[in-house]
Amino acid sequence: MTEAIKRPRRKDPQKRTVLPTLPPTSRSRRALGFTAAAAEGRFVLQKCDDCEAVTYPPREACPKCLSMNLNWRDMPEGGQLIAETTIQTSTNVYFRERTPWRVGTIALDVGIPVLAHIHGDVVEGGRVRMIARTDKSGQGVLMALPEQETANMTDDKQLRELTCDPKIRRILITDGRTQLGQAMAQAVSSAGAATVFVGIAETWRPFKGADSLAAIPNVEVMALDVTDTVSVNELASEIGGKVDILINTAEHVRAGGAMDRDGIVTARDEMEVNYFGPLRLIQAFGPGMRFRGADGVNSACAWVNLLSVYALSNWPAYGSTSASQAAAYSLSQCLRGEFHGSGVKVLNALFGPLEEDWRQHLPPPKVTSEGLAKAVVAALQQGLEELTVGAVAEDFLTRWKQDPRVLERELTQPEGA
Amino acid sequence: MNADTTTVLPALAEALVAGKVRTIDLTHTLDPDFPVIILPPEFGQCARFRVEEVSRYDERGPAWYWRNFTCNEHTGTHFDAPIHWVSGKDLPNASVDSIPVEGFVRAVCVVDCVKEAAADEDFLLTRDFLVAWEAEHGKIPEGCWVLMRTDWSKRSAADYLNLRDDGAHSPGPDASAITFLIEERNVVGFGTECVGTDAGQGGHLSPPYPAHFLLHGAGRYGLQCLANLDQLPPTGALLICPPLKIKNGSGSPLRVLALVEENSA
């Protein structure tokens, strides 16, 4: 049984903060297919399209028939732990700091053995459920979980290295003026966050939900305007050292493309919030989070970008906003590179049309604020880096993966959506 | 040059140095968090005041500190030119760069509406109120500025704009007051402590936004977001309010000063 995690005592101010170290980082280009799927929480293995053999670890050619036609395919998660060991020391600094560490061999139901990290509640010979996640080095790894839920299961030391569970962590939600920001505050509070800092811009303008927001347990309302560098820097000076998860809920969405707009004032507002907003937040909060990537059980662990799925491919009906979100998406990739080595994950949540005023005239299905917030919290608890929320976004992403050029053609047809 | 003009300014300069004439700052600090007017969100919005550091004695410029700032022509304590409003759009010399500079230095009358604004946040300054004010302080001189003092500048940020779900609530003039000032007193401009020259609910008056519509239609100017009006006498002070010389500018943030004789406040 896993012992429930507790909020740590206050840090000894004379003690140096533990710096992030990394499990092995190198992967072949081929093997990155596993990492990319793990970032989405998918468990994939290479399967030979010629002889149907499943293979592990990643290879360039099928070990059975030498075909080059090996492709990553989703696999059933079941298996059985057939051998295990507990590592007591290691030459790798990351593991050396974290021993004892369980690893073992799992006989997958799909018919091959794999080496994986082992959850503390898995017993030898027992049935397991495999998960693939990115580890602190950003690479895909396998972990065997008990097949059935166990008490405090998510608090397992090894599992928590792979997840970004809000439990006992301190969260910054950058914009609490909107229903989305308020739903997000409620969701992380319910998930056991120790503190939920919620940014409010322009306190001189009243907003709906102010009272209920302040009443959410552990919420602390802070002055924050992502369009104002001074404001962002001031808040970072105040709480930058204790933000474990940052969720950027600020967005500025307006219908309209480029040619049918008069002037660039609205586009500039979109860029101020959607692109320069995260850029300011990264400059102010990024360095502190990067430094605290291994700072105990409530280390800095995740940066969450909420992005319209039209960040991936422009929808001319919201063309100008789409462009600013594309900029934000591109920036998130830069951030992922800059966070590499820190153990802080970048979670990009791509969502379809949200149920809110500026998308009011769009037809359903839409994503509710509560639905998006819940999905983000679940993704953090699972340690995902890629999340797609809502039927529109899921369909969009499928088409984007199939062929982004075809999707672009679809979106730019008169009836495109 | 006649003898008077060569004695007035040296005397003023001497009085300034001697502290017999005080200089009062009527300006709010340009602060990113200072309220701006809020229009329905479908309309273009007034940009907030923002600064971005270019360098601060660092690798971006080792010996100097400077910043870029951005704002609207109507952010913070600011000047409204006639061209700001549709009623003044076709007037000659109606933008901040072309307005005759004489109007930027003028006598100023300060109408105390503090008590009335405290009792009624939607208080409207009327012609009758001005006539009553004149009975006490004398006739408003031609070509002067008239400022409406409400102590609104002392309010907290949220109470300053006083936004509710039916809009902003703050005092201002009605059409009769503005018409009186333009047609019967020929003032050069009208100013307030609130975020605009019009009342918070001024859009529901007739004509809508009477201060903007009537003043600018008649080629007069506006000042708003003024502070420290409580330090001015009802009459006898001199207002200095030159806006930035922005090409075709509809207005501009500015430093507003008043000269006050020491014994007159």
C-alpha cells in the first residue's frame, strides 16, 4: 500500500535547493515515436506491417523478418510482472539520488517481454496495467501499475516522478476573471492543491464570479495582468519561487480574419494576451520553475498552455486570433526546449470551441469551462504533455496528423471548419 | 511691445521664485493600472498605459535607462481636441497639433460640486447650478477653462470608474450647462476629475455625451482625469495644459499645471 503524501514542512533556509538531474536522455530518432505517443499518454510499440510481429525496444528493422516496415501502434495495456529487482545504487546521478528503485520484466499480453519501472503496489507475478509517460528527461518510459486501483496509488514515489499531480502543489492560474479561470481554480483546488494563486487584471473593473472565486478553498487572489510586463514581474518577485504549476488561462478571442478587419488594434490585443502574455510569463516565472524542478515532493513540475486547436492550422473565420494562437503554440515548443533538463513539463491542451461569449454563435459541440478544467487536471495527474479536449478538437487533430496540408485546404474552403 | 507685458512676466517669475505663486500639479501619474474608459466590447478599446524596458544600465545599454511606453491618446490625465468627436470632425485646426496654442494657458474657474457628487454619484451639473455659482463667485470670464470639482480623483480605482452592470456611474454636466458655457460664456474648454468630461451615464442624455458632442462641435476642448482640484481657488488661478503635438491627434496625455496665488486658495 502506498503511503499518502503529505505537504512537506517549510524548507530549511540554510539548505541548498536540490538541482534537477536527469535519467538517461538519448534516444534514436526512431525511438522518439515512443516518446511522442507517451506525451499523449498512449502506450505504443513497433509492429511489423509485413509479418505482424511486435517488437521492443525500438528498432530500425523487424527482428523477425528484417522488414523496414515497422510502425508505432497502440497496444493493449495488460501484462504480468514476471521478474523484479530493487536497485540500491546507480552510477546515474538521477537514480542514485532516488534509490531504492523498482524495475522489472513484464510479460505483455501482446506476447513480448518489456523492462519497466514498477509501481510499489505491484506484486511479483501479479497482473499489471502498463502506462507510457515522459520522464524528467522528457523521454518516453514504461511503468507497470497495479491492474486495480490501490489506496493512494498516485502518491507512489516512482509514479509521481512521471506525473504533475496538483495534490499538495501550488498553482498559479493567470486569469481568474473568466469562467474558464474560475473553473480551473475550482478544479485544482478540488484536486488537493496546497495554494491556488489566481491572477486578476484590472481590479477596477468588476467581474462575474468574483465572490465565489474568492470562496474556493486555498485560493489567493493576486493582481496580475499578462499584458503588463511590470505586473507580471511584480507577481513573479512575490511568488515566483513557489509556483509549482502555472496554468495560463488568459486568452483574447475575436472573430474575424485579416482582410475583413479594419486596422490592427484588435490583432494587437490578441497578440498582447495570446503571445506576449505567455512570453512575459515565461521570462518572469520560467527561470524559477526551471531551478525548482527537483525541489522535493512539491517541486515545480508543469507549465500548462491552453490553446485553441486552430493554433495548429488557421481557421479564417477566426483568422487573426488563430494566428496569435499559432504564435503561442510555436512559443510553447520553444519553452519545451528551454525547460529541457529541468524536469518541468509543458502541457499543451488543445481545445475546440469553448462555451463562452466570444464563441457564442458557433454551433455545438462545444467545450465547457468545467470540462476543459477537469481534463487539464486529469492530464496533470497522469503526467501528460499533450491533451486534446472536445469532439471538434479531437477530430481536428486526427485530420492534422493524417495530412496537415489537406486539413489546410479543408479549413480554407468556403464552408471550412 | 507695451509696458504692461514687460512687467507682468518678470513679476510672475519673481512671485514664483518667492513662493507667492504656487504651481499645482493637476495630473495623475501614468500608471498601467489607472482606469481607462470602458466601451462595449464590440467597439475598439482604449489602450492602457504600458512600459517596456529598453535598457537599464545592463547589457542592453550599460550606462542608460530608458523605456518604450504605449498608450491611447486618451489614457490617464488627458486633453480632448475637437476632432475627437464626430461633431467636431470638420472643424479647422481641431487636432492637438493644429489647435492655436493660446487656449493652453488660460484663467480657470473651479465649480465645487463635491457635496452634490457625494450625495448623488450620477449628479448632473446644470445651467442653473452655474448661474448660482456665478452669483457667489462672479461671472465666468470669456476664454477661460471651467473645471468641475467632485473630489472623484480621491476615490479608489474601482469606485473611480464605478462600473456596474448598467454602466459607469460618475457625475458630469448636462447639455444645458455646456450650452451655457459655450454660447453665453464662450469658454475655451471644460474639465473634470472623472474618466471623461461626460457623466458615467452620459450616453443616456440628450444629446448623448453632451459635453463631448457640444464642446467639440463648437471647437472647444476637454480635460479629464484631473487631480488636486481641491487645491485651486474658485477663481483666479491660471491653467497650463499643452497637449503633445501629435500629428492629427485627437487628444493626448499631458501634464496639467495650475498657478495659484498663495493667498487665494
